[in-house]
Amino acid sequence: MMDDFDFDFDLMDWEDHYPEEALEALARSDAAVRVYNSIQVTNDFSGVTNDEFLMTIFGHSFSTEHPLVCHKAGDPDQGGWRAVGWPSNTNQPDLNWYFLPSLYRPDETGRYRAKKDLVTTVYVVMVDDVGTKVPFEKFENCPPSWAIETSPGNHQLGFIFAQPISDLNLVDELKERLIEAGLCDPGATGGTARWMRLPAAVNGRPKYGDPSPPCQLKQWRPDLRYTIDELYSKLHLSEPKQEPVTVGNCNPKIKDTPSILFDEISNEVIEALKSKGLYKSYAGSGRHEITCPWVKGHTDAKDSGTYYSEPSQEYPTGGFKCFHSHGSFFHIRQLKEYLGLVDSTPTTTINKQPQKLPPALRPVPALDPLDLPIAIRDAAIDLADRLQCPIDYLVVAMLSAAGAVLGNKVGIFPYANDESWDVYPALWGGFVGDPGSKKSPSLQAAHVPLRHLENLASQKYANDMQAFEIAMDQHDLALAAWNKNKGVGLKPTAPVEPKRERYIVHDSTYQALGVILADNPRGILALADELSGLLQSLDTSGQEAARGFYLTGWSGTGGYSFDRIGRGSITLDRYCLSVFGGFQPDRIKAYVQLSQRGSSKNDGLLQRFQLLVWPDHLGNIKFVDRTPDQVAIDRYHKAVLSLPDLAASTIVGAKRLPNDSQLLHFDPNAQQLFNNWFLQNEKMLISGAIDSARQSHFAKYRSLVPALALLFHLLDDSHSGPVCEACLAQAISFAEYLKKHADRIYASVSGHDHAAVRLLAERLLDGQLTNGFTCRTLMLSGWSGLSTKEQAQAAIDALIEFGWLIETEIRSGGRPSLKYALHQDARNDLL
């Protein structure tokens, strides 16, 4: 935990559909590890949030297995128990909140359900009705990890296990022993899948009045953790009873359940199997080999590998197992439904009224011009107003132009003493926007000084080549005269062919880029109208060398060599390559999803685009025809055009390296600020609070922040010497802004992009999908973002969670099907 990180949880934006901030904030705080010493109800633990509570129990790093929570408004005895995977927003203390003691894996559709057969490991055990039916004194020798007063005088006590337990029978047996010892309400059975209260919640049962009384966390001692054996010993529980094994049936019987009942259940199933011609033979140990009712779904319709198991203590209703590919879809209930032994009446779940849907994209903050150097600030404001485009487009394009001009000629040492790490400001970037959102005009306006330098260099090269050709003609005459005189005197020296200075390339192979960079090791900027096309081309087979060339050029310090038969060799000892361009929203989402699913190289190519923004559309477009702020525009142009001379001169306070680069340090105040920021960023990266894609992206902020600070410093002609604290503070603030845009871009990977959810809602309101549709029906619609099973089910689940859809489970003798209908109160103003 970060003892020196000051975080105000009251300022957190805990939006239900964006849980990452909550998890990241929790991981960076020390609030979740509060330890208290009192066993009685004397301390105030009201500051412990549900998220802190859950993170302390379950941790904060999950793969596919998650804790489950549930919330209900009003009377909790009404409506179903819809499980939601955590992390998710639980910061709504006016609701009834519950959680389960275990981690759950998703079912075959990818949904999280509160089913025991999906439990993987159990973390806690709970006892109920302490203080009313069970006296507190019984726990004096074994104080609980927590105590929540769920209603006046009535408490739930929880005991956290020292290590998560994967043997589910052990936990269920422990719960039975707790009930047997009179330490828990007999109705609170089930150790692995029992809903229990969260602390920041209310008890909405009508009998407790209106407003509903809040639950209260009366004890919070997460340091108290117990093994199963310790709980048996400290609570004086009887050891598990060993049931005798009878000959002919090794399945132990459930306590207090006559064996004749099991025989009746087994006989009923077996007789039904026989009547349908599905029974084969007794296989021993309570198992019966049968023909699978869904045998036609087996490969080659192979009739083997399917068993019915008699009821046992572990499976009191019996078991069904098919070892073929569809086996995970069918269980004992489906078998009994097929045999006509279970009611197949449809069950409908209606949880709540429709809620307003979240925006299609994750929100991003507005760019604060105060985070920019004056040289860029006023020009960006003026251009954005006249072009009527997001100012974000202009700013990142301006910074890319300035960084490309400097390349690897001027850099910074981020550390005060260790100069083995050097950073250069040639940054990769781009912007995401729909066609017609003014991306191209923004780029044109921002890159005016860069193109001017390119034109000046082209003119100079043309003049130099003209002089070179004249010099070559003179050389040829002098060489001919020297040869005529039979080599008397010094042989004339041929003039050196001039090299063309370059700043921008547009469409070039990586081999051609290598030739250009051989003459311009300072660096060049590769522009691409559609960056996703460039990235996808680098993903294709046979382009590994090109991809490696781009990756190596990112830092500005790497080297590369080309060896081609008949073309000689090119060796780049040190080169700098930056990239900039545009993305269309659908294409970048597709690329991000593809890259993170393993269909693309996941080597951090996308994460190198750190000046990457996806701003919102302008809310109020207006017609603007006014005189430009020429003072601001000239200031920006002058700042960029002066950078080549600055790099060529001796910079005050810079250290010149043997490769002729100059590097600055931070001043003392800035160095301390950087050290503190760097440490916080490192702790965030290892906290486990973010997905691997964003972890890779934000790891590159180690170099982004000092590069931005250097760029801001050099663009301000009033600054000299070491990079100051003000420039670094601006860079850190600007990096936080960029971070939110990165979150928006990666949201399509982490499942919190709601464009498809809103699309489905709009189509439902338009009547384009009739009530009673299924996930498959939705997939076949072919709508963008809803054409795969994963996409369609995720959108359906989201609309169920927001109360827009009503789910009905239909059981008709085979695999149950889920059908969905639009809630009658869903309407356009909730979009």
C-alpha cells in the first residue's frame, strides 16, 4: 500500500459502468487494511466502503473468476437475486447490498451466476442472527473478522479463511457444524453460496420503517483469519460425522434423510430412463451408464460416455454427466426435465425499473489550456475556434510537430545522478474521430511550421544539388586535365554529394525509411491518414522486420542495419522514428480488441501512441468567420521554427554527448516532484488494479512525462537551463488528461464501451427486434458490435442490469433457453 499517497474517496467518480477507477483508487490507498483491536461494538467503522471491504477479503487481481455481489432497492424479499461480477460500483448505500463468500467462474455463456457448480474457491464463512438468537458470548474465544448489524440488535459475523478453500464440501460441512452447535440461524445454510450483507447498505424490509435503517459495520478486524481446524477448535464444534458405507452403494446418505428417500429418487429416474430406452447398465459406485438424450450432438453420434449418478451427500438430487463437448450445458435438472420429472414452467426475472443508460463512450475530461506552454496555448484556442473542431486534435498534432523537429538531438536525463537513461521528445500520437470531424484540417494547421521546414530543406537541397552538379562538372574537367598530364600533381578531390534534410514522410516502405534515416538520424515523422491500416499491415505475416524497425525507432536511441543483395548495406547506429495520424472509431476499437485477443502481436506497438486522444464531438457548432489571432499563430510558428537552431547551438546547462546530442536535467524542485510522481506511477503499475493493455501503456509514461516536460521547457523562449518544476507540473497534469483518453480507447477491451448497448436499446425502441428474442436472434441481426456471441450477450446483460430487458428462462425438456423482452417503461429519454 502507498502510505504517502493522499486520496480522497469522496471525490471519486464511482460510476456503475466504469469500475476501473474504483479499483485503481482502492489499490493505491491504505484504507482497506484498517485493523482494529476491539471485539465489542465500540468503534466507528462507517468509513469502510463496500469496495474496501470486498478488496480486503478477495484482493484486487482477478482473471476469469470473480466475487459476486447483488443489490436491490426497497424490500429485498421482492424480485430475484441477480449476481454481478465485482469489481463493479457498490457505492450506493441506499440499496440492499449482498455478496457471496466465494469466487465464481462464468457459465458457458460467459455470464456470472450464483450457482454452486460455478464456485471455485471459498474465502469466508458467515453466521447469522447473532445478538438476537445467538449470544455474542459464544464467540469470545474466536472473535470474528467482521460484525455487521443488519437490523436492530441482529448481526452477521464473518470469519475470513487463512487461505482460500477449494474443497467445497469442507466449507458446507463447517456451516452444518456451526448450525448444529447453535451458533447460526438454522435457515442460513450453505457455506459456499450463501448471500450475506455488505456494510454500506440498508435493510429495506418494510417492517423496519421508512426510511430504511442502514446496516452498520460494528467490528472490522481483517487481520483475524482462521483455518478450518482453528474454527473447529476455538468454537468447540463437533467433528464431521462419518456415515457408514453400505454394501452395494458407496454414496453416504444425507444426515436425517432416510435411505428409502434416495431409493425413491433413484428408482424414479431409472424407471423413466428405462421407459425412454435410455438406460444401459449399472456401472458401480452408484453410477449408471445411460444413452445421452442429446446423443445426436455427439461427434458421429457416438453413444457412450454418459452417466446418471444416484443421490449422495454431495449431490442430494443426483447427478448427470456427459463427457462430450456439450456436456457443460446439461446437468441433472435438464435430465429430469427431459424425463418429465421437473416442472418446466417459464421463470421470469424482473429486477427493477429502467435506468438512464451510460454514454456510448467512457467520459473524458476537457483539455485544460493551462496545462500547455504559452507558445501552443493561444494558437490552439484560436485555431480550434475558427475550425470548430476539438482543441485536442490541434494540441497533440502541435506537440508531435515540435517533438519531430527535435528528434534525438535534445533530450533529458530523468534521474539526477544516473545518466544511463536518456529520454527524447519525438512522441508517437494521433487522434480518433468520425469522418468529417475536422481531423485533416487540424493536422494541416498544426503542421504548418513542420511543412515550412520541409520546404526550406527541399529548396536548400535543390540549391545544393545545383552547386554540386557545377562542382562535379569542374571536377570532371580537372580530373581529365590531371589524367592528360599523366598524374602530375595532386589528384582532384570529388565534391561531396549533399544530403537532403527531411522532416516528414507519408507513404514509404521501411527499407526506404531506412535510407532516409541514414541521412537524417535526428529523426523523421511518418504521417498516416489511417493509422489502423499501418498497424494492421505491420501485423501481417512477412512484416516482422518492418514491425521491428518501427518498434526500435520509438525511443530515438536504437540502431538497425539493412543488408540487401545487390544493394549494399545500411547501418543506422542511432535513429529516431515518430508516427502520427488518425483513427476512425470503429477501426481503432476493432484493432484494440484484435490485439488483446492474441490475433495481433501484443508487443506494445499500440501502447507507443501516447499522444492519442479521442475527444467528444463539439456540443454547439457555430459559424465562425473572423480574422485569425495572428500574434498567437506567429508565436507558435516561431517557437517550432526556432527549434532546429536551438538544437544546433549550445544549450545552457545541457551535457553534450559524443553523438552530439544535448541532454538537460531537472532542477532540484522539479527532480523531487518527478521522483514522487515516478514512485506513484510504479506502485499503480504493480497494484494489479489495471488490465495488461493499460499497464503496458501507462508504463511508457515513465518516458512520456519527462519528454513532455522537456518539450514544454524548450518551447517557452523565456526558459533556460535545467527543466523547471512548472513545466514538469504541466506535463504531469497533461499526462493525466491523456490517461483518461487511453482509458476510453482501451474500454472496448475491458468491456465498458457502451456503444453497442445503446445501439441495441435504440433498435429495441424502434421495434427492430421483437419481444421474445434470444441471444442468437440478436447475433443474426448483423448489427455493428453485436454480431458475435460475446458482444451480443454482453449487451443483453448490460440492458438487464440497467432494467431495460426482462429475462425469461424457458424449460421444455431440453436445454433451457433464455428469452428477452423490452421493459414496458423503457423510453427514449433514458438513452
